Amino acid sequence: MAKTKKTFILDIETDKLYSILKPFVKENYRVSQIIQWIYVKKILDFKLFSNISKDIRGNLESSFILRSFTDVIKEESILDGTIKYTFKTYDNKYIYAVCLNTEGKKTVCISTQVGCPISCKFCLSGKAKFMRNLSRGEILEEILYIENDIKERVCGVLFMGMGEPMLNYKNLTSVIKTLISKNEMNIGKRHITVSSMGIIPQIKNLANEMYGVRFALSLHATDDKQRKKIISNNFDTKITDLLNTCRYYLKKTKSRVTIEYILLKDFNDTSSDAHRLARLMKASNIVNPNVQVNLIPYNETNSFDYKSPLQVSILNFKKILKLNGITVNIREPKGLDIGAACGQLGQK
Ligand code: SF4
């Protein structure tokens, strides 16, 4: 992070804090206490770190900042209580996060980049010009800000907001380490889902590094040409290779995989598409209870020509997958009235 002489403390991995703070914090247990104030108690002011000496607090205050966003706009859905946060970054960019309320439990959907280089044709985040990766601290700040705002811990984290998480891999995995650490944010790894349009080497790295988080593949099509039409920068990745990578992820992590499939009227919502998807999944040997297809009926915006699928097509698609033994779920849109639903982030 630039534009301030002080260092954004959330950008520093906690194991590195021990050496960085050494000049004015001699004992390691004191650093552990500081980490607790930051990530467990989520306190926003160094002055309130009450078991830390005044001198150390003074040093912390003159060297570091605890938060970086310069402004926040909060919008709450009257339909379902979903909250959308628009954060203004230190360099005057806007990013988005959403707090979803599912049976009283809070899950946050967060951004990993400013804009998105993948440019999916149905997604407002992809319309926003890609500018930069978010830092480790900025990604964590989205979650910490929301927890402070709603005054409760979040139970789950979805890396499904603005940006392609796998293109910001180093910061993504640094954040995951803090999320799952018992001494830091202590969120169950099974409650963390990383989505990707399909950067195969990084998906494999995520599997190999054994964080045990869930993975969601944004598939959205059943043949390569069709997929290229809606995901322009898809690195020419083949659907078969993507589904085989899902099998690799499952085998390595014993975690769950979701196939995300946005239904666009008369484009990819036909019976033939459903049958083809079932065939592809069978061929890649990923029809099993640990793999679920999430059908996402497209949310229309004024920015694109695609239309929402008819209810009859949605149900028909689901029925065909089910008859083929595939676990399938229709994702209810959340926060439609505030532009917080899937593909709407970026709408201002
Ligand atoms: S759907 Fe995801 S990958 Fe595609 S443009 Fe939107 S944020 Fe980027």
C-alpha cells in the first residue's frame, strides 16, 4: 500500500509481525497479544490495546495504520436483509462486498481485485476496467469492517465478489491462512469457498497446498465455443480440462466442489445444454455427493442484452441433472434491489 508513510498492519502476515515489531516489542507473547487485538477482538484503535504498554502503543500508532478504506457506502435490501458495502480504497477506487443472511448466519462475499480482467459478458464487475490486485490487508479489511458493522462474527467467506481470486493468488492464500488460523480469525475451512473462472495451475496449487477450503468453478457453458462467447478472457481453457481439475481438487482435498452455472435465456438453458453438462461431468468422473451444480438464474441489468431464463427452463434443467444423479441446487438471488446479486456487483 502507498500514499501514507505508515504501514498498513493488515498487509503484514502475522508470523512476520514478530520480527517486524522486534525493535519495540521484545517479548513474543506481547506480539501475540497485539495479533489478538487486531484479528480476534478486531479493535480499531491502538490506544484501546489495554494490556499493551503505553510506549508500545505509541510506537504502533506512529508506525502503522489499522484500516485503509477512506469511505464506505452501505445499502441494505428491503427484500432479504442482504447488505452491500462499497468501499473506497486509499487510491480512490471502489470495490464491493456483500453480507448475506442465511438462516440467521452471516456469510460475506468479498472482492479480490479492483475491476476484473476476465470480462465475463454477463457481469458488471467484468465491465469495470481491471486496475489492480487488492492487497492482503484490503481483502481482510472487507471482512473485519463488516464484522465490526454488524457486531457479530461471520460464519463463512465466499471469494466470489469483484475479481478473479486465482489471479491474486499470493494475497488470496495469505488471507486464507489468517482466516483459518485458530489464533486469528478462526473461520472453519469448510465455510470458505474460493471461486475461479478456471486458472488451472493455481487451482491445482490451492489443492496441493492443502488449505482444505471449498472450490467453486464458474463454468457457465457446456461447449468451448459457447463458453468463449461469454467469458472472453478464458485463456483458451477447455471445459474437459476444467472438470478434470475439479476431480483433482476433490481427490487432493477431500473437500467439496461446486460447479457454478449461470442460466441465460436461449443461450445455455436448453435441454441439450443440461444433457451435455451431465455427459461432461460423467466423463470426468465427478458425479458424486461432494460435487454440486449451482444453477444461477441470470439477474437482468440494463448493461447487457442477456435475459433471465423462464421458470420452466430452470426447472427442466434441474430435472435433467437430477435424473443423471447430479446434486443440483437453484441459487435464490439475494439483494436484487440493491445490485448485490450475482453479476450485479459494480452497479453504482
Ligand atoms: S463473473 Fe467473476 S470472473 Fe467473470 S468478470 Fe465477473 S468477477 Fe470477473
